[in-house]
Amino acid sequence: MLTGLGLSVAAEAVYRAMLLHPDAGVTGIAEAVDAPEGEVRDALDELSELALVRAPADASGRLRVVSPDIGMEILMARRQSELAAEQQRLEASRASAARLISEYAELRPAAPHPGVEQLIGLDAVRDRLVSLTRDLREELLAFSPDAALTPSAIASSRPLNEQLLGRGVRMRTVYLGSVRNSRPSIAHANWLASLGGQVRTAASLPTRMLIVDRSTAVIPVSSDNTAAGAVVLTGPGMLTALCALFEGVWASAQPLGEAAARGPHGLTAQQALAIRLLAEGHTDDAVAKRLGVSPRTARRIANELMERLGARSRFEAGVRAAQRGWLPAEP
């Protein structure tokens, strides 16, 4: 019954026997569960590691079983932490799927690879984007991990956006949630929506990416320096994976024109990601980079979450967040 919480069948049987016979020794427990004493001792070691039994306060030498209400809370918190770690690994894998191709192309720029074209320098990237958008016919998908849209960037992109939307191209873009704090960004999203474009926000994005007609993708070689160059991907297998990556992020993203949605615990996607990063021990600078905000804003978010949890340290905040079911966070 409790294997889903990380407890083995043998350990669960011993735990239940100890609840029914709290004064029984190893021999008595072995008789109650009809198992060898060696197996019972192994189960006791497992229960001890999970903090479901504890050393006695008296001199009896017998381990004392933790009550079910406390024990189940311990198991749930532990399992939630494991799920949070698994979710983090899944998110890292999704991001790596997009970066691996560009890194491989960077390592071997001179070798020809079917479906992979490398662009060196910002001018080459711009020229290729011009040709791709000129031939664009049906759909444009984009990840834009910018903390906010500058007025100059908005002004320079409007003519092309208007032209594409005017000829019936479907446009879907995912920005970082931090753009919600930018009035020019909100105004630009409303303008795009009035022409038929769609804009959503996510707490984090794996990389900058542009997908044209589901047949060509452009990804920067370096996320930290987009001017260094990019790779153009046309392989069917790679495009299928990248389109699936986009659709997964899009499905959980929030329309920019709406108020930031809150989960069952009253957390926005940004807050949920922040508490997960804090629980994993990330610094303010690392949290700020993932959220697309300043370190000062990251500290403010962390302090607000700690105050809400009643925690005096970030470690305690992570423990309390797991106990309340705040982890794992939504991607």
C-alpha cells in the first residue's frame, strides 16, 4: 500500500506490526509478520533511514515506532522532494535536447552534417532569418527568453510581424514571465493579439528558438551570446523533438493578456519555480537568471516566500515547502 511513497513491502509489514505490538522485540515482530529475523532487521534499518522508527528514550534498547500521522507526513515530504528532483531532471533534459545539437555543431563546424547548417556571426544569422521569414507560409513558433521587450526591439519587429500576420501566418511566441512587469511588452502583446498573434509566458525557457513552418528551426550556439552564431536544423527527427518541446511549454504557459495564473497552493508559475530553485540551493544570481529578473527582485521573491512559509532560512523554506506540497513545482 505504501510502496508509492518509497516504503518496501517488508518494511511496511514491519511498520504495521510495530504499531500493533509496540513492545515486541525483533523476535516477536518476526513472528507477527512471518519472516526471518534477518529480514526484519533489514526492514528496521530501512525504517530508521526513513525516520519512521527512533531510538528509545529509556534504557530498554527497543526502537520506538513513529505514529502514522507523523510517519505519513515524513514519507509524503520525502516523496515530494524526490518528485521535485525528478521534475528538475526532466526540465534539464528538455533544455539539453535543444542545446545538444548546437553544441555538437560548434565542436565540429567544418564537417558536413545532413540537416544541420551552422551560421557564424550576427550578420549571417540575420541574413538567414530574413530568407526564412520571406519564405514563411503557415506557422511561426518562438521561444524568446528576454527579461523584457525594449521599445526599440518592439518597433523594429512590428513591420515584419504585421506583414506575416497580414498574409495569414499563425504566430505563437512564449516569453519569460518577467515581461509581465513591462508595460511596453504588455502593449505589444495586445497589438499582436489584435492582428491574430498569440503570446504566452512561462516561468523559464530552455533556450531561444525559432521554428518556421515546422520544417526549419534556428537555435543560438550560445544562449549567453546570441551574436556568436546559430545552427539551422532541418532534420525531421530533430524538428519533431523541437516542436514537441514547444508544444509542451506552450500548453503550460499563460496568455500574456491574462493575470498570472496561480496553482492550487496560490503560487504563480514564477513563485513555484523560485521556491524549487531555492530548495535546491541556487544562489540569488542563479535564480534571477532563470526567472529573467534582477538579483534584487529574486531576493524579494525569496523573502516573500520565506515569510509566507514562516521559515527563518532557505533550507527551512525548502523543507516547509515540501511538507505543504508546494514541490514539485509546475514547469
